[in-house]
Amino acid sequence: MTDTKKLKITSPYDQHLIRELPLMDESEVEKTIQKAHGLFLNQSGWIPAHKRIEILEKAREIMEGKIEALTKTAAEEGGKPYKDSKVEVLRAINGVKIATEEISRLRGEQVPMGLTAATSNRLAFTIREPIGVVASISAFNHPLNLIVHQTITAFAAGCPVIIKPASTTPLSCLALVDILKEAGVPEGWVQMVLCANELTEKLATDKRVNFLSFIGSGKIGWYLKSKLAPGTRCALEHGGAAPVIVEPDADVEDMLPLLVKGGFYHAGQVCVSVQKVFAQEEIARELALDMASAAKKLKVGDPLDEDTEVGPLIRTSEVDRVEEWVKEAVDGGAELLCGGKRISDTCFEPTVLFNPPHEAKVSKEEIFGPVVCIYSYSDRTKAIELANSLEYHFQAAVFTKDIDRALDTVQKLNATAVMVNDHTAFRADWMPFGGRDASGEGLGGIPHSMHDMTREKLMVFRSKMLP
């Protein structure tokens, strides 16, 4: 690696330098792609399923012995509070288990023959093969678990994978890659790259890459898709506005902590964070005041402090942006019920806005900060229309005790997933997960990703001994 350029990894909380890592130059990125491509072309060297299972079981065992270290690394570099980072690490370990078990489910099926005279004397079935070289470009907000979803899945499916972590949070990725090497992953099958944006584009769009897994902004994701080589498949995961419909019969006592957690978890820096809550007018203001009261009690601060509930935003520029968006909404008529100000250069107060204008950025765009907007409505159908009016459609939710209202709302909300009586940020790592329309393409979730990272091959045998 070159010594001329270094990537400085700093704490998003207090900006202290955590570590420096060398950036790769063009020749090093090229060698990485060559190595992965060469491994895929050499079918005699493909890693058999039983060996992949053995390696991943060993990796999980090693991870279980490093829970504390992995938690502190993720919290320090990403800013997610310690207790939430520990949950992420445990999820990542379970994710390795899910991927290991899914290897046995990568199978084909018999295709019936003899249904016409022309198909007599034949036996046909499909098998699943690795799709090829996988290039994974990841995001900062789940620095270990996203890497598992984009790297372990590819390796489990039998693909050489090149992982490019977010430049703000590469240390969790590096830790996982080192664990995989310790577990016995052969040289070149899992490679991490750190490079400038133009080289990231080169990696993603190289014709030797068969599958691109991208998690990040829609602007970059759709741009990269437009540049992909012919035949390269992709999965794109972008953001959303996570609307919630609250009916007057909702169990507020049960619902309130869910909305607070879903809205302010990781300072709102999650693609399915609770952002827009549409509450029936009879209960809207009281709900907004209750949320503000709960938000005021959240402890904001050092993510390494085990009592911290809301950490910093990933960059100081994000604090500036969120502050500007909140000010615009308040100037436009939104009622500021709590928060609205920066605590420091890196932290922003948990904020609740009541009835911000629909033209404000907090209503039209993904906030990606600790801000929840609550809107009152009289007609549920119109509230759903407003919820669907943005181009982002990912996960949504409805709170009601009425099964008919719940089913009707689920059907009418434009979302990949709708939670009933739960917050929008709920996720299990084996369930389908992904945005539609501007929010992305394809489905994540470990089994779904592994399926997409393989492709079918049909075999047809002809024999006079067959009917």
C-alpha cells in the first residue's frame, strides 16, 4: 500500500484521532479486482460448502470471544451508543449463524419433463452457482452488522467479495476481515479496500464485478447503477421517510416508548427511523407532548458511556444541516415542542416538531437526525396519501387495535414492509429488507442476499431409458 495518503478515522463525538489507515491507489485496487476475478475463474479452487460452513462456524466462535472489543470499536468510530452497539455486535454474530445455515438451502429443483412428446426421454433440474465477484459498498450507521450482510453473505454463497466500508467507520470492517482470516478464509476471498471516491466507482463499475451491493445515498446508488457493466446485477439500499399512522384507539402507553426508540435510536441515523407520525387529531397534540416529554429525558453524550441513549451525528456538517432544517420548519410555522438546538459541534438535541409545513425539508426529505415530526389528521385516507406522497418508500407502521383498519392501512401504504403496532425501525436479519421506488432496488436480509448472489444453471439429460 502507498504511504502517501492516509485516511484519518476520528471519533464523531469528540473528534479525537482513533487511527490512521493507508488509502489504496489505482494499481492496488486493480490488483484486488484481478485477484478476486482470478479466484472466480478457477472453478477447481472454489471453496466447497462444507469448508465454508467450517470457516464461518469458526469465525462466529472468534467473534463471541471479542464482543466487548467489537462493541467499543463500533461505538467509538460510529457514535452509536455502547448498549446499542453491543446489540449490533450480537446481531452480527447471529447473522454469521444465519448465513452458515442458509448454505444448505442454496439448492435447485427438478423441472418436469415429458409433459409434451417433444420433452420425452429427458430429466431436468437446476443447481445454484456463485454469481461471481461481489463488490460491496457499505454505510457508516451499522459498521459491523452491515458488513456481515454484505460480506459474509457473499462468502457463504461461494463468491469472492471485495468490501469497501464507509470512510468514517472502516475499523469494524477491518476487525471482521481479520477474524475471517483467523478463521481460515483463503487468501483473496474476502478483501477490504480503502480508496478515494473515483476508485470506488472504478471498483463498482468494473466489468469483472458480477454483483454490486450498495448501501448509501440514493444519489450515489442510482448513479453507480447507471454505470454498471452489462450483466452486472445489483442491490441498492437507500433511505426512507418512515411514516407512521396512529389511530385514536392505539395503545399509547405501549406505543410511546416504541416511537421514541424508533425515532431517536442512533440519533435518527437509520434508513427506517421513525420520522413522520400522522396521528388522528383527537390524540395528536397529546401524543406529541408525551413524545417531547420522553425525548427530553434521553441522555445525549459520549457513546462509550454505558448510560448514553443518543450519541453524536457522524459529521459536524450533519449537525449544521439538521439545525438548518429544524429552523426552516419552525420559521414556517412548526411548533417546537422540545430540542431544536445543537448541544455541541457534534451532538443535537432530540427534537419533536408538531405540524411542520409539508413543504419544509423535514417533511419532504429523509432527516437522518434526531428529529421526529408529528402531524394531526382528520381523514386517515388523506394521511396515507401524504405518507405516500414522497418518492421514498421503505418501511412504515400503523398503530391501531382495529384489525380491519390495520389491514386496510397495510394495503394502502406504499412500503416494502408495514409494521402493525410496532415502530418502523424493527428488523430481523433473516426477513426481507429493502426500499422500493427511490429508496432502492432488490431485497436485503441474509437469505435473500445469498439467493441474489447465486444464479441458476439448468441441466437436461436425454436418455432412451427415461420415460
